[in-house]
Amino acid sequence: MKKAVVVFIALILGINSFGQSSSNKELENNIDGLFESYSYYNRFIGNVLISKDNHIIYQKSFGYADIAGNKKNT
């Protein structure tokens, strides 16, 4: 009986952690979509870094560093 309870708790914790990672991916896709749309219409050119509790959540560069030379921003 004790083993069944331990297995049940492990499954619940495993499902919880999986759910959190998918929501982070969804958040990352939403942020990407926002800045990609701004970059497409030349409303934003630059770098984005979002962190929480000293952990980087999102980091990406958008636009061109040199438009004439088609050099991407890094």
C-alpha cells in the first residue's frame, strides 16, 4: 500500500512539472510572435532579455545590425 501511495505521488509531481514546461513554451511563443511582428514592420530592432529570480526566461535578437549589408542583429 505504501508503494502505491509513493508511485501515485511521483506521478502527480511528474505531471505537474510537465505542465509548467509547456506553459513556458507557450509564453515563449507568444513573446516571439509579438516581437517578430514588431520587427517585421521595423517597429523594433534590438535585443530582448527577460529574467525572473536570476534565471533567464527569454533571450533573442531581432532585426538587422546593418540593414544595407543584411547583417542580422546578434
